[in-house]
Amino acid sequence: MKISKRNRFIFFIITLTIAVDQLSKVLVRHYVGARTETRLGEQIPLLGDYFTLMNVENKGAFLGMGSDLSEPMRIALLLILPILVLGFVLRYILKDKKLNYWSLFAFASIIGGGIANVFDRFVYGSVTDFFYIKITDTLRTGIFNMADLSVTTGMIILLIMSFKKDQKTSEEA
């Protein structure tokens, strides 16, 4: 069975996203605040106080939401539901031949990031987060990882693509 160039591109982006995320997490777990109490909470400034590296184990989802759920609810909402959604999105992009490469890249980045975080939840029981950006006391991020960055980048690209699509539609009308 021959795999099309388009599908190779999709699986390459998914695989690359997972690999970069997992490698970054291995390095952070090993070098930054490893799971030992002596280094827990360690922060490494990368760009002054504006961009910091740390190791935080997140049992929930985005910004720790869902970390206080019962174990069966956490399994349902943070493992089973994401796997189903990621499977449907993958099926969609494999079947819809009208999607351009930017959309394919965006969806594949979202799928790869989602799989990487689900893998962490399954294997470790939590997701390793490590990037923190603080521009001011009010302008700052939560702690995130490469998978989160991939998902966010994919969503931004899809948003931009939808605006461009709307622009083309209004120009044609």
C-alpha cells in the first residue's frame, strides 16, 4: 500500500511534534527540578525573569483544571475523551482532500501535541510543564510545554486560515 505525499506530511508533523515534546520533557525531568525533593521547585531564568524554565507536574489539563476530579472522571475527561477527539480529527484530515498544507500542518500539530500530553497522563499520571513567561505581574502565562505550544500554534494557524477564507468568500461575492 502506497502512502501519499500528503499523508506522509501529516504523519511526519505528528511524529515530529511528539518527538520534540517528549525529548524536551525528558531533558526537563532530568535536569530541571527532577522528581527529587532537593530540586523540586527549581527555576532557571532563560531571559531574565521574563522567560523561566521549571518543572511542574500537572495532574489536570490547561492550567491544572480538572486536577481535583475523581480518578474515574479524570480518566474519562483527560484520557478517553481526548483520544476520541484526536482520532476523529485525524480521520477528518486524512479524508478531507481539500485541506491545504497550512491547515494540515495546523491539525497535525494539534494532534501531535494532544497525543504527547495524553501519553504523559497515561505513563506518568501527570503532564510535565516547564515554560513560564512573565512580562508583568498581570501579563503572564501559565506554565506550559512544547505540546501545549504545538496545540496553540495549530489553533492560531487555523484561526488565521479561517479569516483568510472568509476574506476570499467576501471578495468573491
